Amino acid sequence: MQLRPCSNCGKLFYSNTGAVRCSACVTTKFEEIKQLTKFFTYKQDATIQEAKEKLNIDEKNIISYLREEKIELPPLSEDGIECKRCGKIIKTGKYCNPCKAELINGFNAGIRKEEKQEVKAKMRFLDYDNSRFKRKIK
Ligand SMILES: [Zn+2]
Ligand SMILES: [Zn+2]
């Protein structure tokens, strides 16, 4: 059990599961996401401003739900959020699809590099052993 401030309302609460929001805010968030999903499903050209006014939800919250991919702006909406990498307008998440693919590839390349380095390190170790062995023979 750890006492920490809620990331949303700032109220202190006991977090035993690593939660960053107090239970009241978790419930609110859940309700807001449900309302937004419904609104965006029925109104295919809804904007963030409309959702904010109709549902009385903070614009800041709507954008954070979009970034978290909890909700998605409808296809006909004029609104969008910017890809954090290239600035292209997207309907949900942090990155556009091409950037996402590149980031995943980059990530995999990073892993492959690490693996190679590990193999090299092992080979160096073997070389060292061999040379010691040779010296022993002489
Ligand atoms: Zn809270
Ligand atoms: Zn992008």
C-alpha cells in the first residue's frame, strides 16, 4: 500500500496495484470513454468540440483517451490528432501507421544489434581461452 496523489484530480489515495488514478477518477474515466465511444459511433462526423459540449467532458481528457487508443475519432470527423513523429493527422493513438511500422522495425533492429554484440562477446571469450590453451601447449 502506497499513498500517492491521483494523476487526474490530485487527491491522495492508497495505491496497491500501481494505479495512478483514484477510484472515483477511474470510474469517471470509464464512464467518459463509454459515452464518447457511443457518441462517436452514432455521429460519424463528430468533432472533439461537439463531444466536449454534448457530453460535458474535458477536452484534455478526450485527447488523452485518444492518445491511449481508448477511443477513436469517427472517419468523417474534421478533427484529428498529430502523429508525434511526423505530424500527420491521425484518428487515434500516438503515431500514424507508417511511423508505427518504422518504429517497430527500428525496435527489432535494435534487438538484433544487441544479440550480435552478445555473440561477439562470447567469441572474444572463446578466442581468449584458445590463446591461453595454445600458450599452455608451448
Ligand atoms: Zn482522482
Ligand atoms: Zn507519422
